[in-house]
Amino acid sequence: MPYKERVRISQSVKYLGQDQLGNLVKLIEEKCPQAYKENDDFTCHIFVDNIPKSIFKEISEFIEFSTQSGAVTKKLKTSKI
């Protein structure tokens, strides 16, 4: 996966709501367990370099759908330009 695409995806994740972010984490955990590690403090770590191209494509489509369907957080809607 090209570096620019990884950066675009990581920037887009910031605009997902809590439910969409949870669904994204579940998607990664289920389809790419080698990229997911749960920590002791109820947080997780995603190892982006361990995500295969096919899963990246699915993640990208999920984020695009979530942000275009009006499911974005207020952070995006109220950001100043």
C-alpha cells in the first residue's frame, strides 16, 4: 500500500464517530488479527504495516462510506476553514 494512501486513511479515521470507529476496529481484529493487539487498559494497537492490501481496500471503502453517509462526527462538520 502506498505511503500516501496510508496517510489518507489514517487522517480520515479521525472523522469517524465512536460506533464507526468500533466497527472499523472489529473489522481489523476479525479479518487481520496479526495487525491487532489489545492492551491491558481497554485500548488497542493497530499495526498498519501488518494489514494486507486487500484489507486496506476494504478499510478505505468503509471509511469513505461512513464519512459520505453523514455518519461523521461534529468535529468534521464544525471545523473552521
